Amino acid sequence: SSGINAEWPLRPGLSDHSFEYPVSPGKMDWSKVFPTITSSDQIKFCDVGCGYGGLLVTLSPMFPEKYMLGFEIRVKVSDYVNDRFIALRKENEVYNNAGVIRTNAMKYLPNFFKKGQLEKMFILYPDPHFKKSKHKWRIVSEGLLAEYAYVVAEGGLVYTVTDVKEVHDWMVEHFQKFPLFERHHDPNDKVENVLIGSTEEGKKVLRNKGESWTAVFRRCADPYQV
């Protein structure tokens, strides 16, 4: 979809993709994604690489007052998730709080969210990029952690799950080295308890009797911010 208009200025994306994204968060017309959103509402949850949308379908009725967005880079998958939400909304209007956008979260996250806007961010079953030469494409890196720290509110949480132990260790190491995140665990966190069973990837791992590793990180206060 071109979707080019004054309210949603677009810039060219990657050479072989055309991603829609606003030049700044204030330029985004969210009514294209959320039919009932008002100008005073803000997205509070973001699923980075949301796949087939299973987590958002689970979280939507758990947090009916929170708007939540999935980012998905694959055209057919993002189209599927969008159609899935449209169908669900016809059955129950609670799903008006969940939406999806096809974009590259590694490039355009700050175009969509203001500083400290998000309460929860999810990185579930990311592409492992096993080869060392591909590690720079991993969704957790020092540079991207700076962007996550920018868009996640102080006290906000980033949830990670993977079925690859080496990727789990990588994510934990990078988050713990980064000064604005600390490892966090709350046994009563109802979100952490549904992470694995709600996603299509997680269900596949469970069916195959595989193992998943979960780690949650809390956005700390910035000691240098006055």
C-alpha cells in the first residue's frame, strides 16, 4: 500500500523493500492501525518481530486499556496478522487495541515512539543469525539497546525468549552490560507466564519437546539525567 499523504510522510526504505514509517512519532496517523484510537492515546506495548501475532492476541484481552503494536518485516506475515486482527475485532471489540505494521524495527523504532513511551517491549524467538559475520544483524546489539532504552520508560520491561541457548546468553550478556537495563524477575508477572505458550514459535518448540529460555530486563534510571 502506498499510503502517502500529508499526515503520514514516508521515506524510502531498504533497496529491496519499501517500508512505511513516519518522519517522527508526532506525524504518525495511528487511526490507520487502530480503529478506535484517539489523539490522546499512546501505544504502550510493542512486539518486535511479532510473527503471526499470537502474543498480541493473548495480551489484548489481558490489558484491554493498553494499545499494543506488532512490528513484522515480512509482507505476507504482516498481512496475515492484520487480517487476523480485523476478523477478531468483528467477534470482540476488545481487539481494537492490537495492531500490526510492516516495518524494520532495527531501523525505524524511534520514528514510531517518543522517548520513554513504552511500558513493555517483547523480543520473542528472534532470528538467531548463527554465523559470526551475521551477528551484526541480531536484534540485540549495543546500538539497538540504546534505541530500546530510549523508547522504553524508566521501570518498563523488555521480555526476551529464544529456543537457542547461545542467543539467550548473547542477549543476557548484552542487556546486562548496558548501563540502562538490569535483569528482572517477578514470579507473579502474568505476562512472563504466557510468553512461550502464546506464540506460534513457542508452541512449536513445546510440541517438539524443545526448551525455551526467558529473560526479562528492567529499564533503569539514567544516573546522568538531571
